[in-house]
Amino acid sequence: MPATDASYANILKKNVNLIVKPKNNDQPHAATRLKMRQSVDPVTNNIKFSQVKNIKNGGLLIKCDGSEDASKLKELASLHLADDYEVKEVRKFNPRLKIVGMSECIDKEQLSVILKSQNSVFQNDSECTVLKVWPTKKSGDVFQAILDVDIATYSSILSRGNLIVNFESCIVYDAISLRLCFKCCGHNHYAKNCKSKVQVCVKCSLDHKLSECRSASLKCINCVNARLPNSNHAAWDADNCTLYMKKLAEYKKSIIGDI
């Protein structure tokens, strides 16, 4: 069901992450936690959070229940720890949708205005950024677009299943996905930013580039390393890669939660 006005407000407020990271990268996590306990009292200040995770270089990732909790925690931590720690809010990632079925290539800003004007799923404070508009592979006369929207709008649009653009009903698809590195086959980074020194073929898992691959067999290095029973597919095969589907579910949950 589409989000109600009350649930819409609640969805927008949920889960804001803060990072508390020592400027001394050699500091252990236990020391960071101790310093936080000595400097910030979440009970007295009524700060709610649902998770505290260790991250690299002695840092902590704190998942706050809402923006007010995050603001209070950030203010107090910065006040007492600014000399020795970096305290920052993690950049929010909005979910994405793909719409298909437009008969013309519409300017991105104009398309955003049309969508908000014609579709009641968009509220006054809904976020909607059109990232890309391009023709489909099957027909150069049919166009598609990627939208970046807030969580509540994402949920409402998927429940409805379509969006109206002028006099056309366009099909909507979930477009939250993981990037695939064509160097190491890892996820959520590009080859140009990859820190791995080893080249792995995304098709056969051997040590060469995809452009150099002559293998007739498929092998996913990610499923091999995870010792999963089915690894006879390319690393890009999202429909058959068990590991990809698991990581995608985790990634999606980190963006939209349990809605």
C-alpha cells in the first residue's frame, strides 16, 4: 500500500548514520567507544540509535533512529571530541526507479516537473531527480529514464506500478543495483577506483580482462570464493548469482530499511 501522510513523515525521519573516527588511525575501537561513553550520555539527552558498528581505523558507525537523534549526537560529539575525532553524517543514498514507455526524449528537468504535476504519489516535499533519459534497445522511438526519489515516494510508486507522463502510462521498475568492478569483480566501485592489484575476468574468473577472454565456460569468482554450490555463471549475471542477490538485498535494506 502507498505510504499514508503519517507513515510518510516517519519514513523520511528514519535511520540517519553518523561516523565517529579518530584522527589517530592506530587507535583501537575500544578506545573510541570509551571516549564516546565518557563524552555523550544518550539516556540523559534522549538520543535513540539502533546499531553501533566498528569500521576501519578505529572508527564507529552509529545508526540513529531519526534526524533529530543524529543532530543531537553530532552536536554533542563534535563539542567534546572535535580535537581528536572527526564526526560526520554519512551521505544519504536515495533509492532509484526506472520508468519505460515515453514516446519522446524529454529534458530531465522538464520530466521531473511533469512527473510531479501529473502523479499524486508525489507529495509537496517529495524528492525527484531525473538522472538520465535515453532510448530503449528494442526501439529508438521508446524512451526510458532513471529517477532518484525519496524512500516514501519510491514505495508508493512501486506499489502503484506506473507513472503518467503526458498521456502515456509508463511502467516502473526497481532500479536499485550494485555496481560491478570489471577489474576485481567486487561490488559498488568502478575499475578505475579499484585498489586490487589482481585482474579477474568477470566472465571466466581467470587473470585477464574481459576483452581478452576466449573461454567458452562461465565462472563467477565471487561465488567461488564464497564456496557457494553454483558458480557456473558470469559475475555480472544478477539473475543467477546467489552472492549478488544476497549483497543486493543487504544494500537495498541499507537504503530503504524494512518498508
